[in-house]
Amino acid sequence: DIQMTQSPHSLSASLGETVSIECLASEGISNYLAWYQQKPGKSPQLLIYYASSLQDGVPSRFSGSGSGTQYSLKISNMQPEDEGVYYCQQGYKYPPTFGAGTKLELK
Amino acid sequence: EVQLVESGGGLVQPGRSLKLSCAASGFTFSNYYMAWVRQAPKKGLEWVATISTSGSRTYYPDSVKGRFTISRDNAKSSLYLQMNSLKSEDTATYYCARHGSNLWWYFDFWGPGTMVTVSS
């Protein structure tokens, strides 16, 4: 199975700050990478698919980039509602696998 | 508006069975692959099962293969997960999820989840 390693494990950001979350795949995944946000007590919500395509309704302050084995999620202009846990997931090879998550808090 | 609503969770003893259901609305259910994804308490996400549009193809990770069975009723826009020989490590919130694409696997809509607790 493809292993997905996220970093950092957790971080805190100030209002308006820009943050980045990294995701490293154990082998190349050809941009078949999705990012999800999960708020406390809620189900995950899709933010980004195919590494950089923004899901409908997701604010444009979220963006994704990367290629090969290295991918990142950038959140510009941090807002209170961006607090939560962020997961990456590869869909390149069966079975689909998720990263362990990155907890983002407002400082 | 796409809606997915799970039901059927609860407390069950190890070795017993439980069947989860997911009612879908707001989209043409029969056009989409569907999946179950679970999350153990305070843990990450784990894909559990996927079913093709017609139901003819099903997919499972090794952790549940042979114990769990995913199925669907396109006439009722419903998804199911039959869970047999349950273990304590199956304790989790189970989410019904829609595949965003039938070509590669990511999940664009999720239900609120149903909690399954396996304990004596």
C-alpha cells in the first residue's frame, strides 16, 4: 500500500496568516491526491482533488500544489472557521490511503 | 443538494453482526461509485469498502475482507454495509461517501456518520 506522510502533525496560525501542510507519498501518485478538512464532531469535507483542483464552494484561499511524491495544501489569510484537521488521500493505487492528519488551530 | 444519511450503528458484542444503511438523495445515485470510510475514536480515516455503479464490482482492504459486504439498491438510492464477525478494532464512526470520480478514487460528499461500538 502507498503510505502518505503528513507534516507537521499540528500547527497554530494567527488570523490572516498563510500556512502550508505537506503530504509525502511513498511512491509517485501522478497528482491523484485529494485534501479534506474535518471540523470537530463533523464529517470530512473535500477541499482539493487532483492535487490542485478546488472543489465547488470551497473558498479560494485554499490551494493545492505538488507533483510526483510531494504535495502541499496552502491556506492563505487564516480564518477562525479554518480550524480543524486536514487529511491528504491518494487515489492513484488501490487501496486508497489517507495521511494521519494535521491539526490546525487559531493562535 | 447532495445528502447522505447513515443509520444502523450501535453497540454490538464481539463476533456478532450489524448492518449499516445509507440513504442518498439530491443526485442520480446509480451513476456513482459509493464507499464506506471509517474513523476510530480520535484516529484517522480508513477506507472500508467501495461498490461500482451496478453493484457488480466490490472492493475491500485486507482488514475487513471476508467479514464485510457492501451492497446497493439503486431503485431505493440506498447503500449498505453488512458487518460480520465484528472485532473491537472495528469500533469507529462509519461514513457513507460518494466517489468524486469513477476513474480515480476520492470522495466528494460524506454523510454525518453512524457510530459502531464493538464491546462485550
